[in-house]
Amino acid sequence: MTIQLHNTTRRALPEAKLKKAVRLVLSEEGGKAVSIDAIYCGGRMMRRINREFLGHDYDTDTVTFPYSEGLVVEGEFYVSLDEVGRNAVRFKSGFEQELLRVTIHSVLHLLGYDDASPEQRERMRQKEDRYLRIFGAGVSSTEERSQV
């Protein structure tokens, strides 16, 4: 199992916690990582990735590229630390909790979960909350999140 974390910013990250969160989700979902690259970047890089690969000209919290299907996971995901910071303020959750949530969300995408419909978003949010509780990171109010 290979999980690589890359931080393209100067911000210090709790790398051991992030890897632990990735392993937790994989383990609980019955997944096995062949190779996962987690890239933590700034808003400019995320905007460029979002524009080049998805045709969206804005910053987002995560973009995920699965290279496999099913429970044998190979892929990469990008997390915008700028957007994580904005989300932490917006949802009053704290930067580290929001960082863990977006990381968990990204791994769920690698496992095949989608969030295109309201029902899919709710299912992912429930899973995120569950893993944050298991991880001991607590859960902020999800009422406003369900509106997003």
C-alpha cells in the first residue's frame, strides 16, 4: 500500500494524521490502496487543475482522479488549502477538522462515491461525519453543509 502526501505550500500539515485518515476510510470501506497520491496545494494551482481537467474556472476544495474502479484503489487527489481555510471559517469547524473532512471526502471519491445529486451528497456527508467521529476529530454542524 503506497500513500504519498505532497505539500506544495509552506503551510505545515499534520501528515501522519492525514495518512491515518486515508487508511481509516480505506479499511472501513474494504478498500486497498495500490497507489494514492494526495497533493495539498494553494488556490491558484487548484484553479488551474480545475480549469484544465474539468473546464471549471474557480477554486474548489478537492479534485480527484481515480485510475481504478472498485475497492483496489489507485489514483490521486488535490486539496486546496486556501479553500479548506475558507470552509473552516464558513462552517466554523477549524482548519484541521476541515482538512480531515476534505481528505476523507477525496478518498471516498477514489472509492467510487459521487456527490452529483442531493442524495449522493448526503450519503457522502454522513460517511464523512462517521469517519471524523471514529477518527476523534468531532463533527461540526452539518445543517449548513446540507445546503451546499
